[in-house]
Amino acid sequence: MNDTKAEMEQERGEGRAEKAWPGCPCRLLRVNLSTGEVSTEERDERYYRKWLGGSGLIADILLKEVPAGADPLGPENKLVFALSPITGTPVHASGRNGVGAKSPLSGGIALCQVGEYWGAELKKAGYDVLVVEGQADKPVYLSIHDSEVTIRDAGAMWGLRTKETQAAVRADLGDERARVAMIGPGGENGVLFACIMNGPFDAAGRGGLGAVMGSKNLKAIAVRGSGRPQVYDREGVKAINSWLREKHWKDFWLQQVLVEYGTGGPEMEGMEAIGHLPVKNWRGAPFPGIKNIHGGAMKERLSVGMEGCFGCPLRCKKKLKSGAPYYIDEAYGGPEYEGMCSLGTNCGVDDLEALAKANEVCNANSLDVISAGTTISFAMECFEKGLLTLADTGGLELRFGNGPALVECCELIARREGIGALLAEGSRRAAAKIGRGAGALSVEVKGVHPGMHEARRLPAFALGFMVNPNGADHCANVHDDLFASEHGMQDFHSVGFYDPVPFEDIGPYKVGLFKVGHIREFLNDCLLLCHLAFVGVTYKVPADIISKVTGWEVEAAELIRTSERVLTAARLFNVRQGLSADDDVLPPRFFQPKTEGPFVAALNAEKMDKAKKYYYTLMGWDENGVPLPERVEELGIYD
């Protein structure tokens, strides 16, 4: 059955009978790979409403179940998959799931969200949360088919890439409709920035969750469900969907670009002109080759169509294909904006086929494209400066602009061979091993590499890199553009902010604006609303969606408080694992002007430190970023 038909059945409600909201519990499935024990728990509606879903449920479970000092790649760490009340319902773009664990890159929390159909299928199987704990003594995969949960041998699958893994799991189960979350060789080999893939080209990318899954000898999780997610007011949901299709997505330019090109269309030429794109390990330079690699070029030269996630009419995911010399496989999709920059502009590569192949290698091996590209660009600068030599690289000319070397380096990282064994540790650890000042060339926060947006022109966005519990993540972040215009500020009138503020400002007023925007974006990660499909919406939209799906009477104040609770719980986890304000620091490069190209200014270290401390104050944390006891009690985190 194709995906479109499956969605139609979901919309009609075929399958098991629907349970009615309100009063539905949060159903948790727990699998211990050390003992083979499988159990289920139900947590009441109050718990579900308190943590809401996604990052909220994950942060609560990790905070209360993963001890201080736990080895991220040891049996004490837990891998948590979480949904929300919205997941798998007829709400557009409701198929995402959250994933989290203690990160092997940062040593703190890793909270990711990922699309495709896997999350909706887990909800149909009757679960809201999956907790994987312990460590199998041999390669296994997990099969979940409604209430039938089995741990199965995966010895023959170990070493397979993601496309082949999905095919092997489906063949073993005799079910071509099973949805599969999995790792490739990168996760098996403990690459610290390995990710978890839902299908061959949707990644839970940040923080090294694929390495955590690999450390548990867990190759894949296959899910099939026959249930129907409960919805309190289906007519109300239809009205929201109509508003999204007929108003919001038609009026907002980004969604129009997404439908045509996916993320990273021809508008990237304008972004290059204003200095928004990272180039050559964030040093900065004009990059006229952007015209060769953006989504417009992909559509013209390599595209064979677009795909979408569960319930999403936008269908913004590229499918690319080419012949010699790279033979790009359409099953692995194509680069999104982040990949175009991390593997393209930041490595100085404007060869579209090489870029697309490097992206394929990352997806096939379950590597985070942001960290892979940023770590390789770091290595390219080290090679350029003589800190790495041909002897170190095994003869690989690791220079900016060398497309074949980029592709080969991705392969070596996945296999942990040659120079790839060093780079598989990420740039922070690689720099420590190289020495001789290499640390100044490593661009990361808490070991996690930043999203591909030039933070030197976006001080509030840079603040987000500093204080995000994940490290330098771009998803739950806010672009300074939003605060600089009357139109953008309309979103903040309801919470008492009216006046636009210049790009370069990072004073108390703007930090207050950032905090409000950051909380709103983080809410998306709890509800698992796509940041692209729901970009630019006010609190009213998620509040309406929750109310229509659950019957809860939800207003903005409750959502703000929930998001603050989740961020504070994540912060408490990080504090317990030994992180502090000293880890909320930007890389040296962001305080250096660009070497050339547009917008050459640098951030001011003193101003950014003041902004960070004021953000702590607004969150109810002390000057070291530790949540105050009265704030923890007020938010009811341990209730």
C-alpha cells in the first residue's frame, strides 16, 4: 500500500475503535535489552498534559531515570522515543516523533525530532512513549506490532546501510508496510555524531543518538499498528487544516518555496549576498558557486520528484538521481538546506553531484550531515594550515572545494578508517588530539556543531546556540530577522512586546524577546509540530490544535509554562551531568571577523556573556545557569 492510501485510511479511521478524549492516559512501552523484559505502563492524563509530549516527556524520563555520570554509550543510558497527543491524528504534518538520550557528544541531553511515518505508526500501535534501556549482548532489532513486542536477531543485518536495513527488516517480518527506525554502519561503529534514521532519508540528527542506539546493539525498531489515534473534535481539526492549506501556507513565502524546491531554494543566492551562509569552516568568503548547488539547480539537473511526511500536503523532501561518476540513489533523498551548507558552502564544494553523493553517504550510514560537514571543514582548514598532512589523511587531498575528497571522507568516517577514525570523534575531540592550536578552528558548542546560519550577524540566534540544552542546535531557535520588522513583531504583541529592535542589538529587551520566541519554538518540539509547516504561528494555533484533539481547554499561559518546565528539566539534567555556564560558550571563530565576504563583523564576547546571564535570570536560574530551588518547585518538576 502506498503512503497516500495509508493516510486516507487514517483519515477515515479504519482499524481499531477510537478511544475518546478527554481522560486518555499516556501509554509507555519499556524494553530492557539486557534482560529481554518488555513491560507497559500507563501514566494519567495529568502527567500527559504536564509534559505534553516529545521533548517534554523525554526530558522528564531522562532526568528521573538516567543517573549522574552515566556513560552515554553504556547500559545505564536510556534511549527514549516520544510522541504527543497530536501525533498520527488528521492534523496536517502530525507524523513526527521525538528521540532523546544522554549525548555522547556533549555529555548533556540530546533532544531530537524527526519526520516520516514512524511516529504515526507507533501511535497506531497504541503507544505514546518507548523507553529502550540496557544493552543487548548481540545485534538485535525490535518489532512492535500492536501489543506484540519481540526482540529479534539482527546479526545478518549488522553492517548494512539504511536502505538495505529497511528492506531486510521488512523481509524478515514479511511486512512491506512496517515502518523502520534504524542505524547504519556509522551508528554501529560508534561515530559520535551518528544519527537515527526513519526510513533511508529522515534523520533524528543531532547529538549522536545513533551512536547510543549502536552501543545498545540495537539495529532497528520496526513498527506496525492497526489502531486509530483518538480525536475529540474531528470537525474542528478539519477547520484548522483548511486554515493551514488555504490561508497560512498560501500567504507565507517559505511554504511556497518548500513545495517547489524543499528547503534551500534559489533564495540561497540572496542569503549568500548578505553573508548568511557559512563558508570554509565559518571563515567567510564570497561563494558564487551557490548557484550550482541550491534547490533550483537540483530541481533542474537531478530531481526525480518530491516526497512528504505523514499527513503533510507540503511534500518538501527532494528525491535525486544521477549516473556516473557518483550514481546517486533516489532512495536516500537529497540535501536539505543544512546539508547544502555543511557539506557544500562550508567545505567550499560547489559540485552538485559530489554534494548530493556526500549527503547520500551520510544518510546511508546514519551520519548527521551538519556534524559530518562541519567536522570535515575543520579538517580541511587543519590540512590547509599544515596541522594535518597527507600522511595523516592517507594521501587524501583534504582541501576546500575537493568534492571527491569530501565523499571519500564521509565514507572513512562511517567506517572509522584512516583519517575517519579521528574525525568520527567530532571536531572538539579531534582538535584535542591534533593539538597545536587546532581547538581555535573547531566550531561547536558543548561539542555539538551549529546549524548553518551565520551567527555573527544574528546575536539572538547565537544566544540560542549558547543556551539550548542540546548545544548549538538551530531548530528551537529564533532568527533575529523576526525582531527587526513591524510585521515580525506582530507575533509578540500578545505577550507585551511591540517595538522592533536592530539586528546587532543584544540588550535586555531583545533577550526578553528571544526568551519568548525560544519558548514558543521549544513548544513545537514538545507537540512535535514541524518547524517549517508551522513557522510564524502564534500560541493560539497550537492551543487550538490541542483543544480540538484532546478536549482540554488550553491557553497560551499554560503552554508558556509547560515549555519553561521542559527547558528547566533539560537544564537540570545537564547540571546533574556536570555541565554549567562555562559550557554555554560560543566558539572562538564567532568572535573573529570574517576573513572576506559580506558582513565581516564579529560578535562581542562581553555583550554575549551579559545576554546569557540575563536569559538565566528570566528563566529563574542562578548566574551559573542552575535552576533555583523555588523555580523548580514552582514548575512542579518533581511532583
